[in-house]
Amino acid sequence: MDKQAELEHAYQMGYDCGKNGPNTTNCHFVIFSRSEKTRAWERGKRDAEKARPAQLKQHRAQEAR
């Protein structure tokens, strides 16, 4: 896997963690083997947590219909 693909994977795993909670896949130790990958994971987690309130609001609006 090239460096860009590794960073994208780390970001996606962080996003998954922020959206669905931690598990053995999205928090696997290999993701944190380099500081760049750790930062990408943290950015993904942060992005998911920012998106979550908007998604919950949209979900609640759909349930009210």
C-alpha cells in the first residue's frame, strides 16, 4: 500500500470509529505505527464527530414524519 493509500485508510478507520464507536478494526495498532497515520486517524474521527449532530438531527426529522 502506498503512503497516500495508508493515510486514506487511517482517515477512514478514524471516521468509522467516530461514527460507530471503537472496535478491533478501526483502532488496530498498525494504524498508529506512524505519526502521520495517527494524525489522519484523529482527523477522520473528528470529522465523524462533527457530522454526527447533523446526522442525528436529520434522522429525528425523518422519524417525526
